[in-house]
Amino acid sequence: MKKLIIGNWKLNPQTLKAAVTLARATDKRGVILCPPHLFLEEISHTLKKALPCAQDISLDEKSFTGGVSVNQLKTLRVKHTLIGHSSRRTQGETDEEINQKMKIALKEKITPILCVGESISTHRKGTVAVKQFVTHQIKKALNKIPSDRKFIIAYEPIWAIGTKRPDTPEESGALIAHIKELTKKMGKKNIKVLYGGSVNGKNAGSFLRQKNIDGLLVGMASLNAKEFNKIIKTNG
Ligand code: PGA
């Protein structure tokens, strides 16, 4: 079965024209694209096969300067949002805020893609510490969320994001197996868990071949249509 490939464009590209060109060139089934909010409306109209996704949602529905609400997203055919990406967590987003955002998205039938992952200092402490850290993040994020709600998890070790130093497929595969065990124990069935962090056209296959890895969250390499298409092709 085909796995899920998500492109996280962050603050790129610089112009709407370039964003539309990139979206057209990578518009494939099984792909989810996360453009900046600024371009989301146009990209959601542009895409025919891939699905548009927000990079974040606001906690506040009506009065948060610079925010985007789930209700606004719903008017744009947007059915997914990233929540708790490490670039937000490292700027102070808390587990409690992430849990609230999960609840807001789920209430409005937008599927959250919950990002979790450890820093380099936790990574250096070894596998047990990493498992404990990620378990804590997931338990906090899923606090009081009914077990029948659908969401996706992306395991993205912070030290592997944008560093050209990906985790090994075996280690991330083992950690993802742990995440699946954990969510199963919490009563959540069939949760898709993806890997993210320095994925490119060359290494994508080695992650996709891991049985526990259900797909990839790709940053940098999703900005280059040729490279991203190579990843999509690897997925079959
Ligand atoms: P990267 O980013 O692929 O550039 O490491 C991944 C992400 O931030 O989601």
C-alpha cells in the first residue's frame, strides 16, 4: 500500500507564482502539501490530486493577531493541519497549547498531524530517555481526546530537522513501533506514524521500506519539485 508523503514548505517559496508552480509540479495522489497560510487558498484551488494542509491553527477563534482559525481553514477545502511542529515548540508552544489545538482541530473535523520528537541532548541520553520523552509529549497532546478521533503522528527528532543528518531508518522505525504500541494501549487504533528529518530523494526509500513507517514529512526537499517527485516516485 502507498504511504503518505507530506511536504512542509514552512515560509517558502517567496512568491505566490512560485508556490503555484511548485504545487502544480508535485500534485500527486497520496501527497499532502503544507504551504504558508498566505498561499493556502490559491494552492487549495490549484491542487487536483494532492491535499492542502495548514502548518498551524490558532488557539483563539476570533481575536489573535496573526493567527488563522480552523473555521477559516474549513472554507478552503483544508482537511489537515500540522500541530506542534518543533519550530513552534522551540519558540515556546507548550504541551497544553498543543493539546488544545488538537481538540479544536478534531472538533471541526480537521485531521491533526501531531509532530513529536526529542532534542539532541535527550537523544544523547539514549533510547530509553527518547522513548520516555516522546511518550510524555504524546500523552500530553492526547489528553482527554476521545479514542475514536482520527489523527496522524509525525516523529521528527529535532536534531535531524534541516541538518542533513537524518535518523537511521532502523532507529526511527523502532521508535515509531513504540509510538504505535503506546497509542494502541491508549485505545487509539490504526494511527499512521510518519518519519521526518532530512529526508531526501536518496534516503526516502530506506525509510519507506521500514514496515512501521507509514510515510514521510519532508521539509527542505519538498521545495525542489525534482527532488520531491523523486521521493514520491520511490513511494511507488
Ligand atoms: P527537513 O524538515 O526535511 O528539512 O529536515 C522537516 C520538517 O521540518 O518537517
